[in-house]
Amino acid sequence: MAILVIGGMIGAGKTSVANLLGGALDSEVFYENVEDNEILPLFYTASEEEQSLKRYPFLLQLEFLNSRFKSIKEALHNKNNVLDRSIYEDWYFAKVNANLGRISDTEFNIYEKLLNNMMEELQELPKKSPDLMVYLQGSFETILYRIGLRGRDFEQDQSLLDYYKALWEGYDHWVTKHYNASDVLIINIDDIDVVNNPEDAYAVVTMVKDKLAEMENRMNE
């Protein structure tokens, strides 16, 4: 079998797809640390002055990096796991926040040094990287709709639209031009609802299984 990471924008449905594929592939699922993340609501609700003073964007990225490193270390000890987003995407979020001035150049340099050290540690594991990223791609309208649908209060403020747009605008480019840790399967979520439509759920599982079979055949050639 294979180790999968589920990638995509905030609200894209990564956790639902991770649950779906975890069940279909009989895999353990490693979830993004959201519920116990005390910095996450502060990142979304703090004023610009508070953000600057408390450095919440930098602290949040460090928190995610730490939890993601723990998850991927555990996942790569086995041959068959699913990760709800992975350590590879964390760099992209940190970079966007740096571009927006929320993370300073010094902080970003520290972040990259820490990330690089972590990636070197992964080279010592039985498995070095995931086998496949399932990237959930969708229009900005779909992303906003789904963010609203899941109803986390701290994500709903209209002042966050510019931040969401900045993340969304560069995501496809990062996946297609910068991500190279594994194969990528792109699934367009504009017309797919794995939660409420069993046919869509079946289609996603089929696409993933077909991709994994294609990858295995390629390795055996």
C-alpha cells in the first residue's frame, strides 16, 4: 500500500477525504492539530496590532510545524497511512504569511532552518517521504462556501478574505511547480461532495486506487 497526504486550501475538505481514504485503504489517519491548538483562534481574531506584538502568525506556524513533524515521523514508520495535510505544505503557509508581512524575514529564516533540520531527520526513517499527495483543488467561491459551511466562528470574519485569497491564488502554483516529495493526484472539489454524495465518495476512492495502481505498475516496469 502507500502513505498519502491530503493537501488543499483551508476548508477544502481534507479531513473528510482523509477519513474516507483511511477507511477505504484500512489506514490510520493522522489529523491536523486544530481542536487543541490554542494559538489558532488568536491568529484569526487578533487585531493587526496584536498580531504584530504577540507574533501569532510565527507562533502558529511553529506549532503546526511541530505537530506535523510528529505526525509524519509516526506515519513514515509504516507502509500505509493517511495524513490530513503534511509538513510540506507548512512552508507554503509560512511563506504566504511572510509575503503579507505577518512573519518577519528573520522569523522566516529561523522557520526555514528548523524545517530543513526536520527534513534531514526524516532521511533516517524507514520511509523517506509520502507516496502520493491527493490535492483538493477548487474555485475560490467553493472554498469560501465550505469555510462558511463548517462554521468555525474564528474563520468567518470578512476581514480574512484577503488572507484566504492570497493563500488560494498561489496554491496551485506551489503544488505544480514546487512540491516534489511525491506523485500528485488533483481532485477538483467544485462538483464533488464526499460527505453527502456516496457516488462522489466512491469516485474519489476509485481515482486514488487507480493512481496507486498506476504508480505500482510504473515501479515494476
